[in-house]
Amino acid sequence: MSTIKLYRHALSGHSHRAQLLLSLLGLDAKLVDVELAAGEHKQAAFLAKNRFGQLPLLEDGDIVIADSNAILVYLAWLLSSGQHFSFAKKCDVQQGGNGKQYQTE
């Protein structure tokens, strides 16, 4: 498994839910704090990852997911794929616009 990066802001509830699931599942992830007050989420480097400049954003190798609910489903799918344990219904992460979306079977 590649290194998972979670771009977040400490006061964001949506970021917190993604970070909490990573923690509960025991997955190591690099937490990347994005300073909203400084406008880091509106800089070209971040907008290249998420054109809407929103948090949270998860990177797992070449997969980039920019929606907190899609992040939760992706993490559940990742674990249900046999890498750790199975508890979630399989889903497909698909390219949708400039970010990833999910569909359940």
C-alpha cells in the first residue's frame, strides 16, 4: 500500500471524520495541515489537486479523493479488498469531473 496523505484543517469537521476513520482503522497516514487563513487552499498547487479548493483531500498513490464521504467509502473499500479485514460492501472509485466519486454495487 502506498503512503496515504490527508490534507486537512484541524477545525474542519469533514476533515476530522476522515482522520478519525483512518485512526480507528489503524492506518498510517501523513497529515498535511492546510492553512485556510493564509489561503493555501486557493493556491495553484492545491487547486491542481482539487479545483474547488476544499478540504479534506486524500491522496493514495495516484488516487485523489476530494469529498469526505467518498474518502470514508474509499477507506472502507480499501480494507474490504482483503488488505486488512472485510466489513464493507465493495464499491468502485471512479473518475468524476476533476475528482473521484464512488458508486456502490
